[in-house]
Amino acid sequence: MRTREKQAKRRIRRKTDKSSKMRTTETGDGRRRGWKHLCVLGAMIGICMLLSSVASSHLNLEFQLSQFSDAKDGSAVAVSQPAASSSLSAPSPPSIEDVKAELLDYCGKRPAITYAPRRDKADTDVEYKGFWVPGFPGSGSEMFISIINAMTGLDGSNVYLGCNPHCATCKSHFPRETDKFVPNAGIYRNKFQKNAWLLLRNPTKSIPSFENFNYESVHKLLHHKKQMPEAAWKQIRKREFSRDLDLWGRTIKWWMRGTNAANELSTIPHPEVDNPFNISLIIQYEKMISPIHGPLILQEIAAELQGANIPVPIDLPAIEADAGDHIHPWSCFWAQIVLSPKSNTKRSSEGRYTPSYTATHQAELIATFDELIARYTELSPRYDIVPILKEYRADVIKNIRLDEGA
């Protein structure tokens, strides 16, 4: 009996041990399977995060490329940047007045630059031709002539007083209706470079300047010395503004040739007058009188003159170690002419005012800019003038002085 009981107990223990081992094995397998599932899940999450990062980078690249494409025609595109902490933010750029003061201080401590000696013809055996310098009246031609005279010693001539046959440049307001001096006809045919330089100024400034010149002439006043009364300006703009603005646009159209000049034939003014000229340099008045940009423009002018075999005998001093960041080799030469109190283009500041316009005038200005921007962006691309036109358009929208109640 006892032997059987012992045998039965041993059988029960063996079954219990076997069952316990099976449970242990199953638990281990379950844990291993759980870890495998977690690893797979983690890997999937990592892949998703990587794909999301790649997609975000791709979208950001596409956005930057689209911004570059938009800016290709010269438009200013503002791309938002992460906000920087105040301690790391870049200092604000200096004002025009700060740069002007810096320039006057630097140049005032140094000997004046000697201008080119005056002569009727360049001292060279190489044949040369001068440049036409067209522009709407009031765009800075008198100041420009002063620069050319000092730079070359030759005449920066005026077609209305007779262009010296050996001049460096000659200004023209063609195609003004009363203008009988056609640049490519009569005695002027083949006497000038095929390249010409266009003087350009915001019409909200050049039109009042032109009409002020006319006012001074009618009242027998010295030119460029006094601003007409504001009441007189309002009367004159009522009669002349639309016609003046049309001439401003036609001056650009006649002289400017885009990359597809054939497309312009149906809309170009004076199609009966052949225009063989190409504008190789746009001289923007606002930049010509800027202490930052003006010296750079003079450098461009000198390069074009020398490329046409017209000497520029100016000995520019080297820039010294104490020069500020905005001092350029042409800076002191520029300052002697543009900032000179003896300049014949400076009017008295007494009683000065900013000419005002009506809302109708503002709409006409914007329409003129839009038509020219479309012309030189789509019809006959010419990207050097488009940014300037956009700058003028923005200024008319933001800064124009409108009559009260306009």
C-alpha cells in the first residue's frame, strides 16, 4: 500500500514540475514577442519622423526657390526669418545723413581732388563719340553735366545750346512735342555712340522741378534758386500734370529697348523716327545724390567713358586706414560736386514744401508705373528698369502727399 502511495505522489510531482516548466517557457516567449513588437513599433515611428523631416525640408526649399523666382525681375521679396534674440540682432544701418557726415568729415581732412582741365577736345589721337543722355526735364541733368565737366574736362553738352562736336555727353529731352532736335537726324546722325544713358527720377519730384523751372523762366527768376508758391503749383499741376506724366513715360519708351524690341513697334512713340540707340546705363537721380550709391554710379560712368576712348584724367587718392565703411575711391570727388554749397542746382530751403497731389493724380501715376512694369517684364523684358519703377510705385502708394480730403 505504502509503495503505491509513494509511486502516486511521485507521478503527481512530475506532472506539477512539467506544468510549471511549460508556464515558465510560455512566459519567456511572451516577453520576447512583446520586446519584438516594441522594437518594430519604434522603428516605424523613427521612419515616419524622418520622412516628415525630409518633406518639411523639401517644402522649405520649394518656398525659397519660389521667392528667388519672384525676385528675379528685381522685385523686393521679404522672406521671414526666425526672430533673433535682442542681444544678437544686427545693428540698424546708418542713415543717409550719418553717411554724409562721415564722408564730409573724412574728405574735409584731405586735399581737394583736382578736376580734369577744361578742353574742347580730348587729348587723344583715337577717334571717339559722345553719349546721348536723355531724360525727362527735372531729372538732374544740370548736376550730371557738372559731374561730366569735372570728370573729363570736356563738355557735358546741352543739345538746346548746341552740342560740341567733341563733347563727352549731350543731354536731350526728346520726344517732347516742342523738341526739334531729333537725336538721329540732321547734323546729329552718326555723331554719337549707339549706347545712351537714361536719366531717371520719380515723376512726383521731376514734374514739380520741371514746372518750377518754367515758372522761374516766366517770372524772369534765376533758375534752380527758389520754389514757386504752393498755390501756383496747384494751379499749374491742374493744367499740366497729365501731359507731363505722359511725356515722362514716352521718354522712357522711345529710348529704352527691351530684349524683344520688335514687340514694341505698335506702341513705341514716334515710330516714324528711327531709334538705333540702346540704353546701356540707367542713372537714377535718387541714387546719384546718395552718399552711398552716388560714388558707385560715378565709377560706372567713368568705366563707360573709358570704354568709349574718352579719357578720365582724375587722380583719385587711395583710401586710408581711418576711412569708414562707406568711403569709396570716388566718394570725395562725388562730395566736392554734389554736396558743394556752390552747386547751381541747390535751391534755398526758405519756405520749402513737398508738392501735393490729388487722389486722381495718384491713380494716374500708379497706372503709368503698372503699364511700364508690364512692358519691361512681359512684352520686352528689361530687368534693369523694373526695380526702379517698382520702387517709384511703392513710394507713390506710401509716401505721396495728398491734398486734404483727397
